[in-house]
Amino acid sequence: MTWRFEQYETLASTSDLCRERAEAGERDRLAVIAERQSAARGSRGRNWDSGEGNLAFSFLFHFSENQNLRSVLPYLVGLALYDGLVAAAALPEKNPSILRLKWPNDLLLSGRKMAGILIETGPLTSAGGEATSWAVIGMGANLRMAPHVEGRDLAALAEYCSPPEAPACARAIVQAFDSWMERWQHEGQSVVWDGWMQRAHPLGTRLILRRHGREETGQFAGLDAQGHLLLALDGGTVTSVVTGDVICE
């Protein structure tokens, strides 16, 4: 089934529109792009300024709960964002330093946040049979300009190359998402963990972890078999991180 694209000049939020459609029974594989968002949302309830000429994009798809997709989904969409932008901008595929994924699915340009992802899911109304859910994946990427946010150092792709148009990025991202979904279904989780590690900040990167009102520091030690972040704490222990804010020092 092909993706259906809708493009708008202005929306409050592409994810809000996709969510409303999902809850109203929208069919699988809807993609929504806006030139500008007035009420975009980031992770953990933060505001996100999409900015002029940047990517403001969300897509909706359905999945069976029997697929056990939830734990791997943040990594699949992170890989799709990375590979889609590389393809749309015609960047070298072997690019060890300029673009990096930060756990679980932020995208960094030269160590500064350039793009982020918001994932929302909910149940589909069904008369019977296997449990099915919807997922809305919201993506924001600074293509042409990095908005000013107090206390944050953001980057834009235009600092590195001539940025592609947002619709081209969106189409490349869903194509990459389909490709990674197929690989995961045929090859299992390990291919996703391996792909993510190849695109992530290197082992040994200094990280700050904020969770439960506390702050811990350590070094990136990879992913465990479930895709949880492994952080080698300065005290000598290695902790498995399921949720929390991670900042590269």
C-alpha cells in the first residue's frame, strides 16, 4: 500500500491532525506535511518551533500488537529519519562524524540537535480478531534555520550543505521507514540495533542522564539485547536505561 500525502501551509500540529484522524478511523499510511506549525510539540511536553523552511512532518500507520513492535519502534523511526535525510540531501552514506543519532532517536549535527521525533500510539476500534493499534510519528528537522531556544544549542542542515525541500525529505523518510520495517520483519531486532549503533555517537561518548529528578554521568557503552541504553557510570557500574533525558557532554 502506498503512502497518501497531504500538505498544508499552516497547521497547529501535524501530529495532532494525524492523531485526530487515527481516532476517527483513518486508513493506514497517511503522511502530513506543514510549511509552518503554530503549536508543535516535542518530547516530554516541550514546545517545538518548526521554523520557516524546516521539516514539520508526521505519519500514521497501523500495526498488530502481535508484531512486538513497540520496543523497536523508536530505533526504526530514528534510522528512517537519518537515512531519509541522508538520501534527500545526497550526503555521503559513509559519514562518520557530521550526523549522529542520540539515544533513542534525536539527530545531532556536529554534536548539536538538528532533529527530533515524537511517537504516540493508541488502540484501533475492532470488532474482533487480533489487537491492532495506530502509531503517529512526528518529526521536526531544522533544514534551513535553527530556531533560537533559550539554553539550547541547535543546528540546521544548511550549515553543512544545500538543504533539500521538506516534501522530498518526508518522502525519503517514509521510504526508509518501509525499508527498515521490512528488514526488521525478516532479520529481527539485531539488524536494527546494529544499524542504530553504526549511526550513533561512538562508544565512550560522555553522557549526562537525567531521570527521576537526579543527574548521573558516564560513558556510552552501547545497547543491551532489548535496545536499552547502557551507561557506564563514573562510579564504575553499568546501568541499563529504559527512559530518561540523555545529553551528550
